[in-house]
Amino acid sequence: MTALFQTWGLPFAWASFASMLIGILAIALPLMLAVAMIIYVDRKIWAAMALRRGPNVVGPWGLLQSFADGLKVFLQETIIPSAANKGLFLLAPIITFTVALIVWAVIPFAPGVVLADINIGLLYILAASSIGVYGVIIAGWASNSKYPFYSALRAAAQMVSYEVSIGFVLISVVLWTGSFNMSAIIEGQRAHVFGFLNGYGFNPLLFPMAVVFFISALAETARAPFDLTEAESELVAGYQTEYSSMAFALYWLGEYANVILMCGLNAILFWGGWLPPIDWAPLYMVPGIVWFFAKLFAFFFVFSWVKATVPRYRYDQLMRLGWKIFLPLSLFWVVLVSGWLEVTRYGVFG
């Protein structure tokens, strides 16, 4: 696209800037629309699980309900508590929303369809997503209220705990692929098992890590049964208690953008991303982006299914699962995978 703009007479710097801006908007704008619709889908799934109708009044089949909710919060007054730190209070949701968007820069939707196909894409995702916890912590402290403050403490401990196990899970994937590049990770899954199954998740040695990653993703995004940062039974609404209007909406959008991201990462890291499940020529007639979004929505359905059916954990159970089960298990699996690769791929005894 840069070359196209140069043919129009733009200097290279401006042509590069214009092409990058178009690429960013091509991801950010559909993502915001997807977040609005995914909230609608989420509520429909919960309703179906509970034998209710869900949104069905605003627009055909209730499709405009999310937009009506967005308009409602947009028209509300932004109330800042008198004792709050105003600067940090307003900065916190901006951090959460911004971080939720910038991570998508390295997500490959199809072969070559990625904004920045960098060699350290996985490290970029880890680094950028780990910043998201600051939005919650700053909100909890700047609100100058006990409920958001307790939520911030919970969020800090929860996100750090499960980022550790996620990190070790990703090490197993990187060891097997030999690259941090997201596109290379997907290509490494082509015909991975039995010569025709696409996906590390079909590998018996990596399937347990796929399960650990999925559960850790639930905890990392504070989804049920790990939504202790927003537990209404004891924290009213957690770190969002003092927020209203668009500040609240930014948290809302950022949370769902992170959920969609984690669904996409599940598809990319373990289930072949844009590849079809089976390495069979007719299946490649379906565009790769269709396979990617089909897998993403499949994982989102499971996310919603879990939220609608599984009761909330106690905090001690949450910490025990992260530190006493997932951490030693994922660490052991790094040793197991690296040992297996040394023997089978690199012939350490040969």
C-alpha cells in the first residue's frame, strides 16, 4: 500500500504513515463493531442457558441493543468523586482501552493479513497485555474508595499469578515452533499430528498446555468463574464502582476486546489459526480468515458457556489453582517438552 501511495506522488514517509494509519483503522474500527456485537451474542448465550429470551426489542432480534446501551452511557454525565485523584481516575480507563487495542497489531488473521508481522510478536503480546493490569490498579487507588481498592489488590495478585503460568505455557509452544513470530507459530502447526491434523492441540504432549492456557485466559481476563475483581456480592462492582458514562464504557469495551483477543490466541497458539483442522486440499478453498474467526467464535461460545454455568471461585481457590497447580504443572511441562525435543528432534543421544 505504501508503494501505491508513492505512485500518487506522496513522499515515502507520508506514504508509509498513510498506509499504517489505514491498517490501524482497518483493525480498530471492525474490532469496536465486533465488541458491540459480541456483547449481544454473550447475552444471548446466557439467556439461552437460563431459558430466557435475552435482548429482543431494540432493532431486529435485538441486534441494536449494544448500540442503545452505548448511546445511553455516552449521554450520561461523567461523575468524578470529590476525593478521587482526577487525573489518574480518568487515565485508568484510557490505559485499559488502549492496551486492549494495541495488542491486535501482531495478530495474523490470514496469511500476510497482519499489521506488524514482527519476529517477536508473542513477546510483544506478553509485554503489552501485562500493562493492562495498571488500568485496574490505578482505577482502584485513584477512586479513593474501599471497594475499588480491594478490587485492585485482587486484580494485581490474580493477573500476576496467571501470567506466570501463561508464560511457561507459551515457552512450550515456542520451543516446539522455534520462533516467536505469530505467523510462524501457525505454519508450524500445518500437518502437525499424523501428517494431516493442523494444530498443536491435537498433540498429546501439548494438549494439557492448551487446557491450562484456556483456563488461565479466563482468569487473566477476569471472566467467570474468576471474576473476583468485579464480585458484586462483596465489592459492588469492583474497580468500576465509581465510574460512569464513557469512562465506564472504555472499561466495558477493553474487557471484551481482551476476551476476543484471548479467544484468538487460543485459536492461533494451539488450534492452527487460519489453517483448517485437517490438512486436506478442498478445505483450503475456504479463506483462512474464515477459519480463524470460526475458531475464535467457538472459543467465545465456551467462554460464555462457562460464565453462564460455573459458580464463582473463592479467592483462596483461585490462588491455589494458579500457584500450586498451574505453575508447577506448566514448569514441569517445559522440562518435558524440551527433553522430548532434545531426544527426538535434535538427537541428543545420537
